[in-house]
Amino acid sequence: MLTAASAGGRAGPAAATVRTVLGDIPPAALGVCDAHDHLFLRSPLLPGQELADPTAAAAELAAFRAAGGAAVVQWTPYGMGRGAAELPRLARESGVRIVAATGLHQAVHYAPEALDRLRPDPAALFVAELTEGIGGTGPRAGMIKVAGGFHGLDRHARYTMAAAAEAQRATGAAIGVHLELGTGALDVLDLLCGELAVPPDRVILGHLNRAPDPVVHQAAAEAGAYLAFDGPSRAHHATDWRLPDALTSLADAGFGDRILLGGDTTTADARPVNGGPGMPHLLRGHRQRLERALGAELVTRFLTTNPARAFAAAWPETSPQPGASPQPEASP
């Protein structure tokens, strides 16, 4: 089993920083942050819709920067075409800070042999990518991405979440959770924070806008998790009109410090060059609409203070891990 010591240990208290592809930065330097998006992504479930073009990714970042954006957290995990080699250059050229992810998505996004290569110790891969670099020489990941199922957790989800919890204990990294259609949030918290003892403030629940259930939202916030409302203006998720009420309810209950906002661009058709909203929409129409309902000060907190705190960690000092060499990127 991995421990903080086996991942390099901690030589006394360390200041929390956000781990970007260009290095660690103070949380206050993160700026206006898209807390859940994708510059690169591929999956057999999205044939012909791959986000694989570095030029298109650069255009997205430029448009996001022009709209006032300063940082993007890419939730693309291991084996789904993260574009890790491209991310540092894109960050330097755009001026946008980029946080990369390790972790695993649902099993349906991978060939069985790709998952077999990670057994029996995916936690070692996660820790190596967080502390040493993606692929051994690439940028370091700054978060862990895992996924639940529709209204429940299958065997793969439990397996990957157990590995994520082990890696979280070794590194302090936040765990971002894809909730299928926004469901299963409390099941995830029962597993991660209950059975696996992950601190609730190290868990970020994604896609809660897709299941606008105020009872679940408040219960998750009361537990101490971060709540990500991401993927606005999707044709198949007609819940945007309910979002101001959901966020107002949480803020009025004292949970304004738990809320994150993201764009979650997952297909080529969703990019502006192809007529979609893309990353800039988060800071244009979507932000403006939320500000009319909640006020600019609160929405700015969702985009700045909250993600700076959510993704910051007191990272361990790193040293080589015997027997835990990073794995090459898998093909989906």
C-alpha cells in the first residue's frame, strides 16, 4: 500500500499550492478558473468527435483568455488522449494556467487490455503522475479523476475510487468525480468519505447541474464536498434554466464556498469553430446570466476563490518509487 512516506514523504508542513503543467503556483495566482473542461479527449463512445487537434485547443484557450479566463482544469484522465505533451506549450503560449488529471474514467471508455495493464496497483500510477510526471517525463497531474455510474457504483467504480483514495492520502490531491447524468452523489460520498476516509473537502462532485435535486445538493454540501456545476448549454441537458435557483438556494444556506463552475467541452462539435458554445461560453453568456440572478460578487467567488481552494494541496516532496514506474498512455 502507498503511504505519504513511500510517495516521498512530507518534511514538515508545506504551503498548499495548485499543481499546474508549468509547475506549482500559489492558490491566489490561479485567477478566473474553468474548473472542469477538456482541451484533449478521445473515447470509443464518441467516434469522430475527438478533441485531438492542438491548433483547435490553442484557439479555445485564446478565446477563453479573451473572455477573461486565466485557468482551466482538464479532467481528462489516463488513457483518454490527454495531450500531456502539448499542455505545457499551450499554457505558455496562451498565458492560461492548465491543471492536468490522472485517474480513470468508466470502464466503457477503455479496451479491456488497457485496464488490465494497470492491475493490481493503479494507485501507484496515480501517485507517479501526480508527483513525477505523466509518462515519466511529462508535466505532473494536479488532480485525480474517477467516475460513478448511473444511480450507483459498479465494481470498476469502486476499484478506481479505492485507488484514488490511496493516491489522495499519499499526495493530498483533490479527487474529481464524474457523476453519470448528475446521479449517485451521496453513494460516492458514502464510499470515498465514509468507507475510504477521504476528507470531504478533497472531493469534487461533477455534473450536479444534470440532476437538479436540491435535497441531494444540500446534503453533499453539508458533508463538506465541493459541488461542480458544469457543461452549460448542452442540448440534451435542458437544466440551465434551473441553475440560478439551485445556486441561490445553496448560497442562502451558507454553502457559497462549495460551488465550482465549468464548461466540460467534450466533443469537437461543441467548439465555437464548429458552431458550439465551447470554453468561452462559461465566461460570456453563462456568467452574465448567473450574475443577473446571484450578483457579480458571488459568481466571481465561484470562479476564483473556490477553485483556488479546491485544487490546492500540500504536495509531498518527491523521490523515485521502487517498482512504480509510470505507465505509457493507453489507447482507448
